[in-house]
Amino acid sequence: MAITKRTQKEIEKDCKRIREAAETATSIRDLERMTSLSYAEINTTMSKHPIIFKKLKEQIALNKQHAEDERKRQKEEEALAKAEEKARLRAEKKLNKKEEKQQSDKEEHHNSTEEMPKKSVEGFVIDASITGVEDLRNILSKICTAKSKIILTSITIKELERMQKLTGVKGVDARYILALAAENYDIFENVLIDETYKTPDDCIIQYCSENKEGITLLTSDKAMALKARMYEVEVRYLKQTHIITNNRDQQSTNSKIRTLFPARRIGNQLLISEFQTDTRSICVCSNGLEYEDGVRELKIGDDVYVATKKLDYITFAHYKIISLYSENNCELIYSKRIYDHKNIDLPKASYKSFIKNFKVRHDL
């Protein structure tokens, strides 16, 4: 059977189908399946558009990485859920054995006028709201020095675990407390509490109320402090001095912390894939090497140059990567608007070289 040659119109139509499929495809084989085109037909079609084909390959590579990261994340979540369930069952079993022993001891000494005292932990119960308190580290240091116990309830551990992903001072303090607890097991006491009450605060207050002898609650939550005192719980209220907005520290107007918007966080990686557009160019400088195309995983300490073509000028900015979060991930090192394309007045040779290449690439 003779092979019918496709017309130019059919090729352009196939090109559109391939571009649409590439938005979700993770391999060339996916493109074949989704477009019903053969590998040869795809190559023939895209040979007419080499720049587009290059971008499609980058998109497919990014989709594949995203899919792999998502599978990895799901496996990690499943493993974590199994570990938490095992820990819960062990704690429940241990608690049941303890209750059975207490009941047995009580029955054996039913003629005694005094009931066997319940073993409890004395010390400071901390609430996650204390993150962000200006003198927090000094307060915890004094407690540790005095050899007093710091009690972390199961509720507080979960809240700190969520907060440690924040980029502001609350995230920093959450990471600090968790690290301090992990390193000082003789000072910190981790307690599994009843988590069935309406709010996390109510769960912690109930625990403090049942173990109020020798217990002091450290909190920065006004309502929690008042409710705990209603149950005659000793409370030390720590006043917040930082201004907080949407769970992130409010940055001063002079702050140089920025978000690198062309970068995308996928899994635990911060990636740049779209280095060149019709109006913008990006260069990543890492360990003495420069990257201007493909897909690049950013590392802390990398330098990123960004130039953008405006109507009457060029903007140039130099950023340094300071974190791998999706927001507040870089520091602005230098920026300038360039109005005179012929006279590039920049302080560093690397800046000038980047702008010269930008002018050539964008025909300026």
C-alpha cells in the first residue's frame, strides 16, 4: 500500500496536537500514544519547528521529573503514615498495659486508705504559638540549664512539624525547637495525649488540667492562656513582639529577600526550565559554570542573572539563592535599569557580558 504524504496543513495540525499532548506527556512514547502519530511522523512534523521541538522536549523532561517526584512523595507519605500508625498502636498497647497494671494494683490494695499516686511528668508544657517570641531561645536555654523538663505533646510536635516549612522566624524557631528536642532527650519529654477534643488547644489544656501539679504551660496565645487558667493551670504567657502576616514574617520595606518567580518547586527541588523567552533571558552561575538552557536544579549559593526587555529600557537583576522554598528563596544582590543600549554601565564584567549576549539574542 502506498504511503500517503501529508500536506503542509495536516503537518501544522499535527504540530498543534503534539504541543497540546506535550503539556502532560512524560516521554516521546506518550506523544505517540496521545496523538496516534508514529515516531517518524512526530520527527517529520517537528523538524519544521526545531525551537518549538526543543521546548517540548524540555517540557516532557520536566513532566517526567514532576511525575517521579510525585510518586516518591506518595511513597514517603505512605511510609510515614504506616510508621505513625505503628507508633500509635505501640503507644496504645503500652497505655493499655499501664492501665491494666494500675487497675490490678488498685484491686490488690483496696483496703488501703490512699490510692496509688498517678505518675506524671513535672515541667513546662510548650505550645507551638511561642515560635516567633523574641527571647525564645534564652527562655528555653534557662529551662535546660535548670534541668527542668520541657514537655512536648503529640499535638505540639505535629504543629511544629508543619510550621518548620515556613520561611520566616516562626519556621526558624520551629526547626530550632525540634532540633533541640532531638538532641536533648534527657530534658525533653514527649507525651502522647488525647487528641479527640475539638481543637489542638483544648487537647493541650485538658492534658495540663489532668496533670496540673508541677506543670506550667508556656503559650503566646491569649485565649489559650485564659482558658487554661480557668482550669487552674499554671500559665506563663509569652508576649509576641514580631509582626506576623499570613504566617510569614512581615518584611521591612528595605528587605532584599525576593521570590524568583521563573523558578518552580517540584517535590524537594527548585527548578528553572524556561531560560529564554521573547522578552527575558536567565543565566544560572553554579560552581563556576554557567547554564542558559535545559532544566536546571537550583542550589543554595547559586547566582542567577535575569534580564528583561521593556519598551524603553532593559532591566537587569542579580539574585543569590538562599533557600529551596517556592517563596522568599533568593536575595537581591544588584539591579539596574539600562536606558542606553550602547553604553552598558555595570560594575562587573560578568554583568556586562550577560547583557551583551542578551542584546544579541534579542536583536537590540
